[in-house]
Amino acid sequence: MRAAICAALIAAGCCSAQAQEAPATTARVPAELHVDAADRRGEEQTYLTFPEWFLVFSPAEYAEMLRTQPSSEFPWFGHIGQFWGAYRHVFDATAEYPFNSEYHTMISVIGVSTTLEYGLKGSYETLIGRLTELTAATNVTPEDRLATKQAQDYVDFVRVRPWYEFDFIAPLRALWSDTPWWGPHALRKWERRYLLTSEWAIKAGYAWLLEKATRSSFDPPSDQTFVVVQGLPENIEAALPAVQRIRSVDDRSLIAIPRYQAFTEYAQSLAHRGTSFVEIAGNRGPILTSLIAPSTSPVPPGATILFRQPIVTRPGYERRILEIEIARLSDVIREQDIEHVFDF
């Protein structure tokens, strides 16, 4: 009422300047917090990273299977189909985004390479490998045991580094220097030597060429993901030393955490400590995750299945590729054993 009266008096030239300038009381609006523009990545990348990670999941299945079964039992041709089927799904899911030519080119290159590798190896193992398996039990020769170890070493490496940086020469040297040249099951022994020598030598050469081409064409990718979180514990750096706290506003914090496989591990640790995600790499919409579960189990609340892949080496199980809103990510992590979070 006083403000209305004063306004009328001002119009008539009768209200004092002191009354005119009396400040209004307003509620404080908390400042918003965002990932800096230089640290953002396109929302479509959470989808496009899946084909890359399938080429981690597939070797992981292979390494696990080798402990108890011969290599000829691996579904080489089935995994070729799963790779291209997954690419079709993510291609369709990203149709509404600007076309990411760099990522699509990379997926095409690794897809063609994997198709050739798996096709050749699947054919060889079916025709030749199964014959020599008749002469020896699983992992009975030193060569088979070395191949099993190398398969797991490779998986452990590619979870954190690009595959072309893996040292294929080291197991090749071990094959010819650390395993005896003669011994039982000679047919299987020498057939494996021929296969492993050919495979590791070719991969070493191809990896060298690809690394040179990649480094000359592209800048090194960042090994961090910047995220805005809510409810970050005060002493989190003691438990998770790779967390970098950039700045905070009220109960929200901008932090940097490791990328790739480590992102999943840190996201799980943060979620189980009560932290929730607000923004990841500049995105607040959907993020892709994967989950291995029995085919008959229910879908986690708050998640949408983009597509499914049967785990051929584990009958009755499937890999579910889930779309989850970033605001719900911590809740789903706390409720489910998430395999991987695809962090753009």
C-alpha cells in the first residue's frame, strides 16, 4: 500500500527521494553450477561409446571362457553380429543429434577390423583348432596357458588404455623364450605356436600403424570427466584420491574424476556414499549404462532398455543396455550391480 501511495505522489512530484529509493527485500536465488564449456562433450557420445566398449566386453568373455573351455567354443561369428547389431541401435538412437563423423568413422574402422579378425580366427579355430583339441585337454600345453594369461592381461589393459598401446611383443617373446620347445601333445603345442605367433605379430604391426595414425590425426583425448554432483562428502579426497574438487556452490560441487573404466568405479563409490549426479560432461539428460542380468529378471525402476544382447558364453544371461536420466543414475547404481557407465 505504501509503495502504491508513494508511486502516486512521485507522479505528482510530492514524494521525497528518500522514500523513492527505499530498497525492496528479495529472496536469495542460489547460483547455478555447470561444467565449463571446454570440458563438455556431446550427448550423443554416451551412445556412440558402446561399440568401443563391446570390444572390451567381448575379449573379457573370451578370457573368462579360456579358463575352462578351448578357444574353438567361443562364438566368434555371433559376436560379429552383436557388434554390428549394437551399432545399428546406437546409430538409430543418435539420429536426432548432429552427425558425429569422427566417432562414426572410428566405429566403422574398428568394426571392419574386428569382423576380419573374428572371421579369420573363427574359421581357423573351427577347422584347425578343433582337430588339435582332440589331442590335448584344455590348457594342458604351456602355449595354451600363455594364451589364457595374455587374453586376461589384454582385457585388464584395454579397460583403461587404447588397445593399440598394448605390448603384443612381450607375449610373443615369452612364447619363444619361456615355453619349452618340446614336450607332450606336440601337435597341439606347435599348432598353437603357429597361431599365436601369427596373431600377435600381425596385431603388433597393426597396432603400431594405428597408433602412429591416431597420434598424427587427433589430439590426445582427455582422461578426466567433469561432473556436477550434489551431496559430496567433505573428506571424499581421502577415500577417492583422484577426485578433484574444482568449486562448490551451496550443496553442489563441480569435480573432475577419471574417465573410461575408472569413471564407473568412481560413480559407484560416490553413489554409495550418498552423492547424486546433476550434470556429466555438460549433459543433464540420458546416460547409457550396461547391466548383466538373468534374462527373466525385471528391468530396474527408472531405466529404459535400449537393446539387449544374450551372453552366449553364459546361457540364461543377457547384457542390457539401459538409458537412465542422469538425475536417477545414483539411485540405479545403489539398487543394481551396474557393469559400466558410458561417460560420454
